Amino acid sequence: MSEKVRLHDWSRHPLGPCAQWPVALRLALESILANHIASCILWGDESYFFYNDAYGVILGDKPEALGQPTREVWREIWPSILPLVQATHAGKSTYIEDWELEIDRYGMPEQA
């Protein structure tokens, strides 16, 4: 995934080239890319989606998610996860355990 991030053409993305990204984003991204636990980052007001190789399994065969707004990546559960995203943007911590969601990973609804 690290190579995929490096090779991605960010010049047309609202965040711009990687060299212009905030240090906090670059450090957070380096941290999750080195992690073997499924991890993702939702960055900025649009919650641009970044993830590591382990998280890629969770995405299944969804269209390319790297750098896309999370509302597009997870459109089928966006109404459910939006309150968590908003809480995070407000600086609040959240913890959820055993939360079932119906996601679309392989062209059909699936309990996750």
C-alpha cells in the first residue's frame, strides 16, 4: 500500500501532492501503513479515506478507495457512521464493540 500511495497521482486531488500534505497526515499515514492491524484514516472536512493493506481485505472488491471521500467509499453505511465521523471531527473519542453493519463488499449486502 505504501507504494500505491507514492505512485498515486495526487496532483489532481484536493489535498495536492504528498509533499504539500500536513506533517500530521504524513506521520499518521506512515504509522498505519507500517501496521499489520487493519487501520484507516479519514482526513479533513471531506474525510478523505486512507488505509493499509490489512484494511484492504475489509474493502473487498469495492472501487478504488484511496483518497476518496469516506461517504463515497462506504455509502451504504454512511448514515450510520456519520455521527462517529462528526464526533471525531469535534475532537471526541468513541469506542464501539460488536456493532453490526450491512456492507457491500462483493456486490451484495453482507453482515459485518
